[in-house]
Amino acid sequence: MVAILIYQLVYMSRACGSSAQDMCQHILPVSRRNNSLLDVTGVLVCTPQHFVQALEGPDAVVDLLFDKIVKDARHQDIRIIKQRQLPHRQFGAWAMAHDDRTSNAMLSKATDALLADTDAAALL
Ligand SMILES: Cc1cc2nc3c(=O)[nH]c(=O)nc-3n(C[C@H](O)[C@H](O)[C@H](O)COP(=O)(O)O)c2cc1C
């Protein structure tokens, strides 16, 4: 049997202008609409000054979406912190989950595990 792997890309970036948390309210509905059409899932964490986002789905689709997100003027200093192939999606239940660190303990646990060995852990 051939295993079908899922590509996951995780990056962190710095918000430009207003706070990342304020911008999240605008970014999330658009992301959820687009990502469900693209078969992309993931999580977006917004701290006052930073975004951390995981995107998972077919390789080419995630790469194209990331190219678009990188060009978005609402953030800068974009740094990829993880790129890997996984047997399962880690955020498969969400077109784009929003981990605000308060309302969903299970989601925050999944984000903690994802970022445990990266620089982004310090932002949480
Ligand atoms: C931190 C950050 C994360 C984003 N994540 C996504 C995303 O997961 N999916 C998405 O479609 N757009 C995302 N965007 C928005 C895109 O950059 C772009 O504005 C949007 O996809 C345009 O959608 P439209 O072509 O439907 O107008 C993100 C933007 C930022 C700043």
C-alpha cells in the first residue's frame, strides 16, 4: 500500500502596523473560505506582534498559498520554521483554526507540541 503524505509548512512573521490579534479577525474568515476550497487545513496563532501559522495540504497548493501570504503587506520578517511530510494532518478538523491561547485547550496543546522545538515557542 502506498502511504499518502501530507505536506506541512510552519512559519512565523512580524505584524506590520496594527496588532496581529486585531488583524486576525479579518484574516480568519477569508482564510477559512479559501482554504476549504483548496483542501488546506492549519492553525493561525496571533500574539500582539507576531503570527505563527501552520499550513497543511497538497505540496503544490500549500506552496502557492504560502507565496500569496508572503506578499501580504500586513506582515514582514517571514521565517519558515518547519517543512515536512506527515502521515496525517495535525489540524485536520480546521480550515484554519485560531489558537488564541484561551478558548480551546486541546488546540493550544496541539500548537504547543507543534512549536515545542522551534524559536516560535518563545512567542506563545
Ligand atoms: C498572517 C497571515 C496569514 C494568512 N493566511 C491565509 C490563509 O491561510 N489562507 C488564505 O487564503 N489567505 C491567508 N491570508 C491572506 C492572504 O494574504 C490574502 O490576503 C488572501 O488570501 C486574499 O484572498 P482573496 O484572493 O480571496 O481576496 C493570510 C494573511 C496573513 C497576513
